[in-house]
Amino acid sequence: MKKTISTLLAIAFALTTAGAVYAASGKCTVVSVEGNKVTLDCGSNAGDFPVGTDVKIKSASKKAVEGC
């Protein structure tokens, strides 16, 4: 009985914490930079990012093309 309850609790814990791992993602455009503040325009996805949350920014890479 104890094994069944502990297994069910472990599954419930895993399912409830799995939802917290997913983060909002979207493509945004830098609108302005003032000192250490960056303003982004995310369009209709702006509601996915509540105030005060941490955001990871990955810049678009530009590939160099070499000629012959």
C-alpha cells in the first residue's frame, strides 16, 4: 500500500512540476536601447511574458559568405 501511494505521489509531483518548466517563446524585435535597458516589441506574444520574469535572449547569427 505504501509503495502504491508513494508511486502515485511521485507521478503527481512530476506532472505538476513539468508544466512550470515550459517557457513562453516568441520572436521579438529590439525597439530601443538606453544604457542597460532594452525595449522589445513582441507583437501579439507580449502577453506571454509577465512583468518581472527572466528572459533569455539569443541574437540572430549572421553567416559570412566567402567568394572565390
